[in-house]
Amino acid sequence: MADKPVCSSCAFFEDHHANDDHEIPDAGLCRFNPPVTQPVADAVGLWPVVKESDWCGHFAKEGLAA
């Protein structure tokens, strides 16, 4: 089966370190929605961390996102 609709093959997936100093294996950042806000005013927003095998209804094949 070619190009499964999973996060690792989505145009909005960034294969990157998690939101802090340690790396989570087989994970990346979802760039579809804006960063998630934090409970304190001086904290920065964080991009949602997703597993490569996760999926959602916003999947867009790499190279086709507009």
C-alpha cells in the first residue's frame, strides 16, 4: 500500500525533536494547527507532538498542501 495517511507521510508533519531538550523516538511535530497555549502567561506555546504512525482528518499528502 503506497502512502498511508499517517503523520509521517503528511505535509504538516515535521520530523524534529520534541518541544524540549530530549528527543522522543518515532515522533515529530504537527504543524497543521497553531501551537497549543500553556497555563501560565509567560510560557511559550508548544506544537503538538505526534507519533509517526498517528493519523487525523487533516492529512495532506506531502507536496500537495496549500
